[in-house]
Amino acid sequence: MLRKHLRVAPLLILVLSVLGGHTLTCRRSEYLNGDQCCPKCSAGSRVEQHCTEFRNTSCLDCDEGTFMNRPTGFTACFPCKLCDSGSGLKLKSCTATGLVCEPLEGFYCTYAVEGNCLVAQKHRRCQQGQYIRQKGTAVRDTECSELPFVEM
């Protein structure tokens, strides 16, 4: 009885793998389009036409006001409007290969990657009985100190 199960198990695994299909894994320099791995377009460009069995991927440069900061299989570049003023950020610069956000006036950057501010926070406001010891900048919060107690 045990021998019968040992012969059936490999057959069952084979049937499941055939019926279940297989997933194609592309290299890092490629993207999956249907059932084919296509070469990615370089940073600063996007896919114009996906590759086929007979031709390579064709790419176009990003239009003005858009960017692509990494090799891609996307057919559109990202808009330069990703610096959200509601989050205390504004656009500093945008090129075909990337954008840089900076904090709005009255905000400072709390998290940046390679000079691009990703998270900003509003400067602290000193409370009653405090004074501004150090005014806030784009990279540092306002520093407050207690007013000295004066006896009358």
C-alpha cells in the first residue's frame, strides 16, 4: 500500500505543475510583458513600444515636467508635481532623471534621501514664557528657551 502512494505522489506533483502553469522570472534589467521578458528603458525615459518576439523595447525620453529616476518598463514618466504642499514640501528642481523637493517656508526637513526632502514638519512655536533661542531653518526646528524669571 505504501509503495502505491510513493508512485502516485510524483505523478500528482507533475500534473499539478503542468496544470498550474509556471511563472516567468525576468532579470533585473528586464520587465515582464505578458509572457515575455523585455529590456527596461533607462532612467530618464519610458517605454514607447513593448518588445515582441521580433523587436526590442523602444523607448522615449521623458517629456518636460516629468521624470523617471530608474530603469523601467512603465509607459509613462512620473509628474514633477509629487512635492506635496499639503505635506509642507515644494519643488526645488526636476530633470528627466529625478526631482528634488524642499520644505516650504516655516517647515524643516525631517527625512531626506540624497538631498531630496521626503518628509517635512512645521517649525515649533514657542509657548508663552519662552523665547526663540534659534530660529528654525530648512533642516532644523526652532529652538525655544524659558524666559529668565525676574523678581519684582
